[in-house]
Amino acid sequence: MVGQGGSPLSPLAQEALDALVSALPDEQEFTYEQAYAVLVENEDLGRPGAEDIIERLYNKGHLYEVEGKLRLTDYGSTQ
């Protein structure tokens, strides 16, 4: 899979994206804290690792921010 950044996601980043898609709340957005918690719990990452993965997904266009909350792009949520 290739995102807007032009390179495929690492297996860990893809697993993290899948975990976020699976845990997406009804309101279709996460706070940063909720997103970190999903990755810490479901992907066995520490907080620094979760922050890094969120940043990578954001930079590659799989996440975007609206009023301080994260949303999955259509591209990210269809995987």
C-alpha cells in the first residue's frame, strides 16, 4: 500500500492503522490520547512508539486533524 508520502507503510504502521480503523468510535474521530491508548493496548507499543506511529500515519496522509482531534482519511479507513 502506498500513501500520499509515496512509500508503503511498514508492517507495524499498517497494523497500527488497522487497529485504529477497528477501534474507531461512533463519532469517527479520536483524541490524540485515545489513539495512543489504542496503539499502546492493541499493538503492545509504549507511549513514545505510539506517538511515532501516529505521526507517521499523519505525515503519510492516513490521518488528519480537525480541531485537535484525529480522523482517518477515506484512504486510511478503507484498508
